[in-house]
Amino acid sequence: MRKEELDILLKDDWYIQSGNLTPVFLMVAWFSGFEMKKELGVGYSAGLFTSKTEGGDLYYRVSDLERLHDFAFGKWEKDKNYFKEVRKNYVVSQEPHTKNLEEIDRTDLSTLSDTELYTFIQKTMRALTDSVGAAHIIEALAIPSDVRLKVALKPFTKDEKELSEVFVSLTNPDSLSFAQEAEEELRAIGKFPKKERMEAISKYITKWGWMRNSYAGRRRMTVDEIAGEANALLRMKGGKIQNEKDKKYWIEKLSLPSELVDRFEVLSFVTDWQDERKKYILLAVERLETLLEELSRRTVIPLNDLRYGLPPDFNESLPSRATELSKRRAGMCVVAVPEEILILTGKEYESAVLVLTKGHTHEGDELRGTAASLGTVRGRVRVCTTLESLNEIKEGEILVASMTRPEYLPAMKKAAAFVTDEGGITCHAAIVAREMGKPCVIGTKVATKVLKTGDLVEVKGNHGVVRIL
């Protein structure tokens, strides 16, 4: 890629998702954005990823999101079963990978030759890429919909408060997320007699142990941790979940046209599909991490460094790239287009980040985002930018993060409200907030940069506003 082409790409308009992300998990999954073209006829034109010590930013080209959104909804306008058919084919595509991943569980990895181990790794990376697969269209369906559907809904509502309330209600998923299913199961376990409870917790971990994984790797559940959560759930009230009755109420009260209602139903469908996709991703992460642990044992390359590899790195010449992997962990930028993958480190990485973050500033004592879950609450801020910082949150604090993922759930149960830099109405923070009945403001862009741990703030979920007091 010529320098002029790189400069143009870096200065483009990007939508950013941040969090605990490492390339071997995040980018391997993201490459589905190119490969989905085989299934759908369209794909993403470029992707960027910057990472430094287990944290990272993923960049989607805004023009890609808009283009793919228009394409997909154009298909849906002609055939209302279009998204259901794409999802059906996606689920079928997971079946062979599920069998391959289960084979890892049955295999004594220490008995494999190096060649066999690398073959397993490549197959599992393929499973991770395909765990997103054609479902990578979800980002293009959901992210532009936040703005477009609000604009379409606004003429039917009396003010901004009602607009937020109706929008949240109509975008609420129609079925339980896997996190909510797991929580209800754990709540029931908490009521068991002590002897039966320990046995049930072990089975729970076997069933749901993958749930805390992330694009940064695996996070194991422990018996003590889950026992503590089961006890805590007994003291907590269940979240208030807006249901189908709420949707029906607003549809009838506002006399919403069927075309608009259908669009909201697509978004609810996408939310459920996204949850299904997340499960396949986290199961693949679980197995890939297991393989990388064995590879680390053999090569003496630290596991944290192996997480900065990409598919072409994982072959028998890997040991010769140990220094390069360590260098990437200190800071790297992946620039991906269909024809080429460019990796920037050192001064090139620093220059790229300067271009990408230019203009990310904020003034004033009020942050605005999207209302994702209703309610108003005051509390002290807890900024969580690493997995370790999640352990520091106290009951009643305001959890502030770039975006949340399943591994954030224990901290989210303690928090009084959530505020994020990124995310749309179908994002993890929005869904969990509504499940828990807690205020949530998403998409502020700068919350983790402006707010500091200990700041006193008021989160106004009905208005999408966070006010520094």
C-alpha cells in the first residue's frame, strides 16, 4: 500500500468500537467482513485496528456501514424473509466448526506434532472467522438504524423524552439473551441447599464457562466467584424488562405505520441474532486460547505475545517472529483491505494513531449520547478500561467504559448505571441495561476520556445525557 493511499484511508470517516481486544481474536473474527461477500455479494472495503497492551480500537468505515445497510434493506424490501434466510444459512455454516471445536476438547494436545498443532490452530481460526461470517452484516444493519429510525419516529412523538422512551421500548429484544438465561439459572441455584448448590455450580460452569471470554482471550469462571454471584442474586431484585405489551401500547397509541413497525421488528430480530453470533464467537475463542496455551508451552513465547499474531504467523517458522510479536504488543495498527494486510508498529503506529484520534476532544460539563435504557441516577464514576479495573467497581457506582461485553456482567450487576463511548441501541450495554432496569447512555464518544474515577455525575437515561456535578 502506497503512503498516499494509507494517508487517505486513515483520514476517512470511521465508526469506532473499543474494549479489551487483541488481534489474534478480534482481527481473525473481523476478516469475515471481506469473506461475507461470497455469501451476500457485498462486503466491507477496509478495516482498521489499533492495539496496545490488551486494549484496542476497531474502526469501521462509515461509508461501508451506510452502503451495506442500504444494500441489505433493499434486499429485505423485495423479500421480507431475506434476513431470516441469511441467518438460517449462517447457523448451518456453524455445524462443521462445532464438531471440530469439540474435537479439541477430546484431544490430548501434548501428543500432537508441531505440524498437527498448527493445523488445529488454523482450523480454529477459520472457525472464529466463520463464527461471525455473513452475520457481520449485523453492524451495518444496527449502527445506521440508530439515527435513521429515530428520525423516522420523531414526528410521531411529542418531545425528546417520549421519543427516547418509545425508541427504547420498540428496540427491546423479543427473547432472552444467553446472559439473562444464565442469570436466571444462577438465581435458581442460589436457592438450593448447600450440598446440591456446589454440584449445580460445577455443572453451571461446564455449561456457561465460555461466557466471560472476550476478544482479549479466555477468562475462566471459578466456583467461589459463581457461588458469590449466586448469593448476590438472592439479594437483588430481578430487572424490569420492557416486553411485547410495551411495544403494542406505543404502536397503537402513536398509530405508527406498518412500514416503520416492520423496521423496528428487524432490529429486534438483529439483536437476537447478534446474541447467537456472540455465543459462537466466544466458544471459538475458548478453544483457540487452549491451543495457544499449548503453543506457548512449546515455543516459550508468552501467551500475551501470541495474542498479537495473525493467521500467516502461525506455522513452524513462528519462533523466528517472537521479537516481532513482542513489538506488536507494545503498540500496533492493522490496516486491512481485501488485497492486503498492513501491520504498523513503532513510529509508524504512533503516527497512525495521531491521525485517527485527531479532533477527539470535548468541552463543558455535559456529555450527550443515545438513551439506551430509561431512568435517572446520581453516583460516583468508575472508569473501566481494562479487565482488572472491573474488579474495582463498588455498589452504586456509574460504570463508564468504551463499550461493554459479556465479561463485564459481574461489574454491571454492581453498577447503578452505564455510560459508554460507543455502541448502538442493539449493543451489549443497551441490552443488559434494559434487562437489569438500569439507566444507560451509549455513544457519548468521549466518556472514558472526559470522566475520571470518583467524579460525581447524573445519568439521565431518558434524555441520553450525562451531567458532571
